[in-house]
Amino acid sequence: MKKTLLATALLGTVTLNAHAQSSVTLYGLIDAGISYVNNARAGTSHEDLVKYDDGVASGSRWGLRGTEDLGGGLKALFVLENGFNSGNGTLGQGGALFGRQAFVGLSQNNVGSVTFGRQYSFSTDYLGGTYSTGSQTVAGNYAYHINDVDQLTSSRINNSVKFSSANFSGLTFGALYGFSNQAGAFAGAPATGTTAAPVAGSSRTYSFGVNYANGPIGVGAAYTDIRYPSQSTPAFSTTIANVSAGTVRGLRTYGVGGRYAIGAATLWALYTNTRFETLTGSATTFTAYDAGVKYAFTAALTVGAGYTYMHLGDAAKGHWNQGDLSVDYALSKRTDVYALGIYQIASGRNGTQDVQAQIGSSTSFFGPSGAGADSQLAFRVGVRHRF
């Protein structure tokens, strides 16, 4: 009798462990190096700038991810991911503790997952992370489009619910909705009040996308709509490529991209269209064309080249042409060293002033060129380590 009870207890323990397996992983990445750019802003002039620069090929981060097997193909999952600057130890993403990602949810085999929290839009998931020069090469954040207007790399949506499908023979798709979390403003609300007594607004977002990747071929499309983007966290810059964003009522961006691998070579192309609408009803449109190629000469050595053209349309007429050249050498599976060079030239006007060169996805790197210079040349050497 005792032996039977003991056997039953042991069997129950084994069964429980089989159905309740869980794991938590600590992971991270540090990207650091030295950068140079000419025509940097210095008051009303433009000077050369040499500086320690962090998070160029990839944003520095650390995080925790975990899963728990609930049985029957159902799992619980979570991700908490922090962004930081290795040069001074400060937090990224506006100072949020887990500003890169923070979500929890459930996934079901052969169906997909539903997650809740701060999450990437599908413009980042399906376009920026796969079909851009910024993701395909170590040019990284220098190669993403000015101030990330088309949401390719930093489109993190607060208070969001996201469905991501399982992989159906290479096909994936999904949808996301980010709540405003403000009473009476389900669709978001602008900031109100006075300078002395402001009332914070709110931002709402929806995004969806589809992607197909099978063998050497990949193609994807995504759409993202953000109401009152200046109320998002962290907030949009007050100027985006010399265009004021302080009164923007809505940001709508869509795009399509593709890639093709031929032996050791990979080619890619991406098109995006982004429209900003102001509170008064006027609009500004950015169009971006991004293409490039990389070649793996050995398992460790890869050389990449990319070209991006951005056009500012509607009442304003501005143009930006940018070329990127990069070399990446893997010292191991976790550590690589790289070098890159970038040249950008701008022309045209935003309606009131000549547009300026501005390398990088955010003004945190170099900002607009000084004294209205129409070109910038940047070089970078860096090391990247994953753990």
C-alpha cells in the first residue's frame, strides 16, 4: 500500500514538472565606440565633432525573458527589457526602467500569442527589423530614416494589446492596439490648458502587418497610425527634419519591403510613406526609399552598402540622399568589431527655410547640421558584445 502511494506521488510529481516547466533568461547587448562627424552644430557655426558614442549598430540593453509551460501547447510568457547608455550609465527611452519592452501574455502552439504592455508596432517588427539598411548592416541607427519618422526602429507603444500569429509555412501576421488610458478620450487627446497649468494629453495607436519569409525570399508590409504622437512616451522631438511636430494631430505610416539572398549575398529594398497631420488640418508627407546589399566574404567578415532617399512633400519640398558603407568582423558568436562611413546631402526647403543634413534616426546622435550646412560626413568604429 505504501509502495503504491509512493509511486503515485512520484508519478504526480513528474507529471506536474512536465506540464509546468518554466525558464527565465537574462540577456543583453552593449554597443560602444568612437564617432566622427563634420558640420556638427556648435551655436550658430558648424564644427567637427569626435565623441564616444553608444548604441549605433544596436541599442545597448539588458533584459529578462521567461516562459512557463501550462500544458496542451499553452504557455505564459513575459519580456522586460531595459535600454541604457554605456557611456554614462543613464537610462534610455526617456528614463523608463524597462523602456524598450515590457509585456506579459499567453501563446498557443499553431495559433499565436496575445500580449499586454509596452510593445513594438508592426512597422518595427516587419519592416525596420528586416528590410532596412539599419537592420541588415551595422550602420544601424545612423542608417534609419531621420528621427525615425516611419517608426522603423523605436516604435514602442504604451498600454497596448498585441496579437502575433504563429508561423504558417513562412507566413506571419498580427495586429496591435494601444489605449489612450484617458477618460473620454478613447481615440487620444491633445495637451490642453496653459503654459503655467498644462493638462497632459494622451496618445492612442493601432498597427497591423503581414510578413512572408521562406528560404532566400522575404516580403512584408505594415501600417501604423498614432493619434497625438507628441503625447507618446518618450515624446516626439519638437522638430522632425526641420518640420515642427509640436501641433501634430496624427501620424500615419505604411510601407512594404523585401529581401533576397543569393549565395553569400543578400539584397533588400524598402519603401515607406509617412503623413503628419496638424490640428489645423494641414499635412506633411515624408517618402523614403531604402535599398542595399551585403556580402559575406567569410563566416566572420561581412561588407554592406546601402542607399536611402527621403523626400518631404506637400507644401514643403525637401530632399535627403544618404549613402552607407560598413564592414563587420565577428570575433566570436557573441562579439564583433565594425567600421562604417556615412555621407548625407540635403536640398530644398521645408516651406520657410533650407533643409539641413541630419544623420541618424534621432537627434540624440548628431542633430541637424550646424549653420544650415546641407551635408554631413560621419565615420564610426565600434565593438558590440552580446550576452
